[in-house]
Amino acid sequence: MIYPQFDPTLSQRRTFLKQGGLSLGALALGSLLKEDQLRADVPKGKPSKPGFAGLPHFPPKVKRVIFLCMAGGPSHLETFDYKPKLEELDGKPFPASLTKGQPIAQLQGAALKCQRPLTKFKKYGKNGQVISDYLPWTAKLADDICIVRSMVTEQINHDPAHTFMNTGTAISGRPSMGSWINYGLGTENSNLPGFVVMTSVGGRNPQPIASRQWDSGFLPSQYQGVEFNSSGEPVYYVKNPKGVSDSQQKNLVNFVNKLSAHQNKKFLNPEIDARISAYETAFKMQASVPELMDLSDEPQDMLDFYGAKPGDGSFASNCLLARRLAERGVRFIHLYHRGWDHHGGLEKYMKICCGLTDRPTYALLTDLKRRGMLKDTLVIWGGEFGRTPMFQGKGGAGRDHHIKGFSMWLAGGGIQGGTTYGATDELGYNSVDNIMHVRDLHATMLHLLGIDHNRFSVKFQGLDMRLTGVEGAEVAHGVLS
Amino acid sequence: MLGAQKVSSTLKNSKFISRWEFFTIVGIIFSISHLDAPAAFGDEAPLSYNHDIRPILSDKCFFCHGPDEKHRKRKLRLDDEASAKKKVIIPGDPKKSKFIRLLKTDDEDDIMPPLESGKTLTPKEIALLERWVKEGANYEPYWAYVPPKKHTPPKVKKTNWPLNFIDHFLLDRMEKKGFQPNPEADKRTLIRRLYFDFLGLPPKYEDVEKFVNDSDPKAYEAVVDRLLESQHFGERMAVYWLDLVRYADTVGYHGDQDHSISPYRDYVIKAFNKNIPFDQFTREQLAGDLLPNPTLDQKVATGYNRLLQTSHEGGVQPKEYIAIYQADRVRNVSQVWMGATLGCAQCHDHKYDPLSLKDFYSMGAFFADVDEEQHFKVGTNALPTRRPPEITIYSPEDQKLIENYDKKIAALQGSLKKQKGKDEATKKNIAKLQKLLKEQQGLKKKVVARGRKTMITVSKKTPRTVRVLPRGNWLDDSGPIVQPQVPITLGKIEKEGRATRLDLADWLTDPKDGVGLLTARVFANRFWYMFYGEGLSRSLDDFGGQGEPPVAPKLLDRLAIEFIENGWDVKKLVKTLVMSRAYRQSSVAQAELVQLDPYNRYFTRNIPSRLPAEFIRDNLLAASGLLVSEVGGKSIKPYQPAGYYKHLNFPTRKYRSDTDERQWKRGVYMHWQRQFLHPMLKVFDAPNREECTAKRARSNTPLAALVSLNAEVSIEAARVFAQLTLNQAGKSIEERLSYMTRRAIQRDMDATEKKIALEFIQQVIESYKKKPESAKELIEIGNAPVDKKLDPVELAIWTQVARGIFNLPEMTLRN
């Protein structure tokens, strides 16, 4: 029997099967392979084997995902989930019946008091979506976005909560969603990675973000997220060494590949074939990445529209770059903005964080829409968790981490814009209606990409590993158009 | 063939197998020899349950009809012979067996596995199951729980081929299949293979030449013996071990601060070099602190229990993290020593293996005495952070110095006390003594500063109470309290009072009253993997039901038994592995075997493999002459792109690469930042060591090519290599080229290669002659001093040639 556990030989097997065993030539070329062609050979209709074969399972609604991660955990109670009851109970003890036996982060042992919403809300769009004053630009998107008010996660500290949001578990070593999706669907541009991560900072006490968040876990490493920097070297080692010109570098790569090919006439080692390809692509990346990151071909009014200044490393620049990445066929684009950990000084820091992210977010969606790209893009906005309805006061009123109910929004292809999905209780503590667990979000995302999450699994340590785990997950049909 | 009688008596004599019997199987009639002749390879032999049937059942059926009681459907267990035969299997009669009927039915409501499970059986799998039922549906105890036996090597036709028992077992399989072994690799390839496998370093060209020209039949063995004595052997083995035990220099969670642990890494290197028996190595790491009068090394070894990821983040609830740490340890200890995925039983009974929720927490209880809660309070955002209990260790020289200072200080203090009176002379004397004292204290302080802290295990007087956590939920205190105990199907530690980590270590390595035989097999397979490129069983970390049964199981058994009989002697086992003829085969696949045996499961060739990340670095440094081969010491910080740690906080991090010669120490000493592993390590598939890694991926990505092409260390090494070449080699291009290839890849180029190379060199010469100013930029990269005597343009030209050579496949591949 062919041993099914996932290991690097899997891609070898794929190639092997495709080429009828005549050549093992393209071992581990991974995303460089024209995967869709390979898949065309897989018979349709029958339930496919778990894993990459036979993907997509059904016609996808979107081609790519842009995930706008508001790292630190924005307050749902000051963005999308207005709770008048909290106004009424402001400063009063928080009902112990809700908090008893529940996980709690920094407020351990403290007296728990209600904290009123620290801003005003208004209704926007055709359906009167309720959005706070902190987000005037997002408010203009009211008819495009589906607000989810009933998110639930399982991890109450930043690092594990991000891991949970990205991989569906807090256990290290599992692939993040961007890796899963690229592994499943392949990439449209072999000169760029299929999974790109960019970060920006601004707000209160930026929490660390580990590279684990874009790791490919037990999937082959070519599916890992690659960090692009909008300031400094765009990708590590993508520039020639000082004193080496492009043509010198090209001669060098040619020399290496000619000798590799010559040698491999003797060894017939598929690894060497793969290596030759990797060197070719690396050289192409040395041109394509700087071209992509260079905003000089964007007109000034476009830069102004986003609020981007080339090279400033801001969320605005990253949003503009996200659009350029999307145009070039990158499948999963993950932006992190670090600064949303508002244990105190919430009003001040909400102004800063929203000031840095609100308008660029509007610009990105609008730009995608104008270019006709929003309809095949899924945009997701949200943090790793929400914040407590209870007061915390690390330097002025703020809120602690909260996992039982928080808000996110979705927009783009297949999403029912102008709607609100789910609800928390009257204090904004527990999600009570149409609860969307992180795993349900994953299932829904995969669904839009044409993937049945139950049938997309990879063997690891003897188990059928899925992004959505073993506990069960549901596609949230209520958010779909 | 072993008769059923003999098998059952073997089973009775083994303590843990009686548990296994208790668990699933009563009365076994079968032949273990099936294991070596699975019917998939020949139609006439009866099918083997373990090899042919169990993998199908495990993958497709056990999820609902297996060990997990809660998830079991219709009370049917297909892993349990009695249950299966009572309910759905009629031995010998597939037609009447409901089991087969439901696999083949057209009725979508009845078909097994159910459609919604997403699992389907292929026609070939159904045919195998049908045939198995027809043949009597014979079960076997699960191979990984059957203790290995010392099988006699089979007779082979080609009697002059085998050199040791390994060859008998492998050739027997090849002959039965009609395969031919590969001829021996050429001697250059062979000695390079030995060097990389034993040391992770290349041989010198002179060593290769000497070996190639040595006609003494003992020459090969002499190289093996020499390499086993090298101090770099321990470094090479440590790279593998440190992956298993998830050694890293940082805490992993949240702020990912540095923690103090590098002496543990040095302990591992030393242990392999000193060839500490593996059972002792196990005891020292799990329970060195519980040994009588533990030595300093044994205390350092207990750092093993502290290698896990930790956090002192403000919002951490200690109770939650204690549960997380416990689960982490259970996962690691079971994967490392047992090749078991006991971690899967954290929330529910294991789906595929006889491991229960209670087993998981009972295993966790062994570690309930590990003193570690202090860090929730005293952990700081300094670098390194605090993770008590820690001790400080010194080099032997420093240790002596400190003792001397202490003596002097004590003497001076004694003299000071004796000074009485207030006269001028006494005052003068006191002042003099105080000055001396201060001097000595200052000197001591300097030496003390050179010490290295390291986390150790200290046993708390009162261990934490450990409960079964229902569904793994740490907030739920309703589960029963458990005591330290091993998984019940594998045995039991009989002891008055609480079993300790030392008892666990003993149990893991005791071939009679514990699972030592199974442990030996897990490691025999891993050592095999290290030298043969792939395991006999490819699941190096899962010998459970979902893992792959080994090819040549009798060979694996024999290796395990010899390992124990030789007193867990790692070097001896390693030597046995490489003294075979099989190891020495060429790695070039025979054309027809590429199709017939694409994964080399018959070991008709050695498997070429890309070097681990650390050795790719070492290889460059060795060729250039930059390599600093000092063994042990603080973790080193090689060049790294600016801003690479910009996402870290608490504290924010500024990476300062080493400016002294530590810059050029071996990869095994590189600072291991879990959240942002050095990019060079990462692109070449080194794991971030959050969890146990028994097998690294071997990828070939454009990002890795970018590192090889452009990273600072590659450029610096190329330039230093060029300096060496210009100073040592002759004046002609040919002489210089030959010097370089001999040193870097231990050979001369053939005519075609030379032609390509000379064309390239001409291009390089012309390009730099046109732009002499860029030559200067290139040669100034890196800390290593630039040889000012050399012409910058010439140096740049040969730096560029060296870059070319450093990017050849042979620099990263071991054939």
C-alpha cells in the first residue's frame, strides 16, 4: 500500500502519478506546478479522496481572501455591537451569573463592573446597519459588509488566540488558513508566493505577532506565508548583494543551473530538478517583488485615496499593496495592524487605531469594487477576540480580553452585504443568536473558495487533519448571498 | 514460522502484553512471520492483519468502531476480534458477513463507511478485506506492541553480498521480489556520505584522496571508527535530538523572551560523544534530579523537563497554563520515547490506539512534581527572563578560579576580623586588607559573569493534584484525581507510594518489566532513518495504529534487540548500521526500480538527501576556512536581516549579531528564537521547536535559493574562500578553479563542467573589470577581515566564482 501519511513525498507522488512514473522530475515544486491542470485529471462528481485531489469541490464564489486582522482585539462594544443596557448599568456590578467559572484574563480577582459604550452609534445604509462613530469610513461601506456580532473563540490570551484564529487550534505546529488554502488551490502566479503577510503598528502596547501565525505547520514549507515589508527590504534576501548587478546575478544563476543539470544527467535526482526550478523562480522573484512593492506607478490621487505614503510601512500602504498583490494572483493576503489591546485609555486608542485603519479599509474595498475585483475576493475584518463589557482601567477606562462574544465583518463575493448576522446578549457578553465559532468562520471561508471543509483533510500523525478540526463546524449560510 | 503456542507463551511472559490481551485479544492463532511476507507482494501468501488489513480498518473504520468508547457506533469494535466476529464477521464466509455486505452495498443509507464521513474504500481495499475474511479473518496483536524478537537472519542466494545481518534481511526481500541491490557507491561519495552522516561536516580533499587510494579492505571501517571518536559526532546527533525534545533558546509564547538553557544543549552533545548508554541518557533527562547524588551534568540534563513553551503574560491564568504545560509534556514524552500519540487523548479516548483519557492524565501526573509555578510571578520581560529553578554553571577552569577566589576572600575576611584596636597601624592594615578583599571580589565577579544559567528540574515536596479534565477543559474540576501511571494497555508500574519520573524513565527503558524493547525499536527506526534517509517504518513519531508498519519488521526487531543487548550503546548501533553493504550502495536509482519501487522501500539504493539547515551553514564555513569548531558554549547570533524581530514585544528586540569569532561557529549553536526562527534555518526546514519533530521536511523553495544566493554569511564565506584561494592556489584560472572545487566539493570538474565554469569566469572577469567600484562593495560584506594585500577586483571576481560553487547542489546534498 502507498503509505498515506503526509510527508514531502506526497508532492512527489502527485507528480509521479501525473507523469505515469516516467519521471520524478518535479519533486516538491509545489505551488510552482500548474496545479489546476493536475486537478483536471481527477474525475469529477464522486466524493474525492481527502486532501488536495479534486479541489475545488464545487464552483467557488471567490478566488482569494484578504484578511484584515486588527491585532490586539478591538472592542465589539465600541464598533459594531451597541448595548444600551450597559449605559444603564454603567459602574454597577457586573452580573456574577454570567462570569462565574468563565475564563478571565487580566481582571482575575478584580471587582467586575459594567462599562458603558464609550462612543455613539448611528444607523447607516439601506438596512440601517449600526456602526459606531469611531468608524465613519467603514460606515460608508454599510451596504457592502455583513457584520457578524456573534463570534466565539476559545483562547483568551493574544498569542494562542491568534494561533486559534489562524489554525483552528491553540496547539502549535498546525498550518494556518492561508497555507491550507494555497495547498488546496495552488497559486495563480508562480513568481510570487501564494500567501503574503504584511504588518503595521499603531495604538496601545502593540502585542507581539509570532511567525507561527503564518506557518505552514505540517504542510510543505512552500505554502508558508511570506512576510513582505513595505519599508526596507521588501522580502528578506530578495536583493542582490552589494556590488552584484542583475546581469551578474543572472550569469551566476545560469552557471549554477547549467552545472546542476549536467550533473543530474548522472544522478537523475528529482531534488536537483526541483532545485533548478527554485533558482529560476528565485531570480524572477528578485525582479517581480520589488516591482510589486514599488508604488511609483500609482497616481498620486490613488495614494491619497488610501492615505498611503510609499515606504512608510503604514496600514494604508499595506492596503494598497494588498490590492496589487490581489491583482497579481496572490491567494491569501493577511494584514495585521498591531495596537488594539485597549485595557485602558480606550477612547484615546480607538481614535488612533481607527484613524490609521478606517479610511484605508474603505479605500481598499472601494478600489477593489471599482476594478471589478471585490466580487471574487473575500475580505474579512476583525481581531483575535473582543473585549469585556466590564471595566478595566489601565490608564483610563478600557476593557479586558473577551472570547464569548465579539464582532467581525465579511465582504465580497458570495457575501450578503448590508446585513447583520447573530447577536450577543443584552450586555454584550455571550453570543446567543446564530453563534459563529472561529471554526464556522473557517468553514464559511472555505465554502466561498469552493471547498467543503469536511472533505479537505491531510494525514498527519495518523489523523485526518482539517482546518476546522474534529469538533464540527458549520458553514454560516446566513451570511451568504 | 512460530507456532501459536510459542507466541502465546511469549505473550504470557510479558507483562505489558497481558494488558494488551486484556484490552483486545484473547486467544490468538496466527503466525507472526506474516509480518515479513505481506501478501500484497505475492498473491499466494495469506494476508497479514497488521500489514494489509489493520491500516485500512484503522483509517476507515476505527473512528466509529474502534477504541474510543464515547464515539463508538452500534457497540461494534472492529479492532476487537471478539466483538467483530460476534457481530459482523463470519470467518471464511465473506458473503454472509455483514461487514463485507455493507462495504459493497448500493444502498446509500446503509453503505459503510457512511457517505457523510467523507471516507471511501477503494475497490482494491474492499477486495483485500473480502479475501481476509475468506481466509478466516485472522487478527494479530498490534505490531508495535508485540515485543521485538531476535530473528535469525534469513538465508540468501547471493551469499557473497551480505556483510552483516542487515544485508541478509534486506537482500532476502529484494531476492523474493526479483530486485537487484545497487553496486557500491564510488569511494568519494562514500566518504562524503560518512562525514555528513556522522559529523554534519565535509571531509577534507586530502582525506578523500587518501581513502580513494587506500586499498586496505579495512580502510572503510577505519574511517568509521575515526569519525565515531570525533567531537563533532555529538554535534551531529544533537541536531536530531534537539528537534525531538523541542530545544530552543526562547519561551515560545507571547513575549518569546530568551530563557536560560544552552548548557542542556551542551549536555546532549557531550552525552553522545561520551556514548552514555541510551537508558542512562533517558534517566538523566527525565529524572536526573532523582538519581542518588546527582552530578552537575545530571542536574543540567533535567533541563529536558523545562524545554516546553511557557508564558508569564499578564493575562495568563496559572491554572490554565499548568494544564497546557502538562499536556505539552505528555505529548513530548510519549512521542519521543514511545513513538505514541498519547497527546490525542487529551480530550477523549484515542480514536485509533488503546490509549484512554485517563492514561493521558496519569502520564501527566508523573510531572506534577516539577517546580515551575514561580515564573508566573517572577517571570520578567528582561532578556533572558527568569524561569526558576535555575543553576549557574562554569567551565572547569572557571570553577577552579572561583574556588581559589573564595578561599582568598575567606582568608582576608578572617584576617579582617582579627584586626582589633584603633591605632594607626591597625587602621592602615584594615585599609590594606579591605583593598585586597575588594580586588579579589572584583576578580571573582568577573569570572562569575562568565557562568551560564540553566533551567533544571527540582521536585516539589507536594506534587500538584492532577485530575482527568473532561473534554480537556481546565475549568472543569469534576474529573477524578489520578496518580502517576503508564498507559494501562502497556503495563503498570507496581510500587508502594507515588511513582516518580525516575520510575517512568526506568519503565521506558526496562526490557523486562517495562517497554524498553518497544523504546529500542522506536529508536532503532530513527537511527536507521538518519543513515538510510528513510525509516524502516516511515512514521518516525507514530508507532500507533495510524502509523506505517515497518518494511522488514524482523530486521527492525533485530536492531532493537541488539541495541539493548549491547547495553544501549548508540555508537555501536550506528556502526552496525553503516558497516552493512546496504548502506554503502550507490544512491543512483536503477531505471526500472524508479517505477517499481519509487520510494525505495526495498532499500536497493541509498537515498540522497538534502543536508539539514545547520550543516548547510557548516559546509560553507568549512570550505571557506571560517568555521570555528569550538564545541559547546553560549548560543551564537549569526548575521540576520535588520528588523526581523520587529513584531516581538515585551521587550522590543534589537538583534545584535556576534562580532567576535562566535559568528562562525556551527549551526547547532545558533540562537533558536521560537517565534522568529533565523530565516536561514527556517527556509531549510529547521523546525521552530514548539513540538516534537522526528522528521524534518526537505523542501526546495525559491526562498531557500535566495538565502543561498544573497545572505550575508554566504557572501562573506565566498569572499574568505576567494582570499584563501588567491593566497594558496597557483596563478592560473584552472589552478584556482581546481583548488576551489577540491576544497568545496572534494573533486575536480569534468571537461563539460570546466567549459561551463570557464565561460562563467570570463563573464565575471569582464563584468568587474568594467566596474571596479562595485568590486569593493562586494568584498566588504561581513565581519571577517579583508585581505588588503589582494587586488579588490581580483578578489571580487573570485568571490563571485566562489558564490557559484557554493550554490552547486553538492554543497547541500549528501549522495
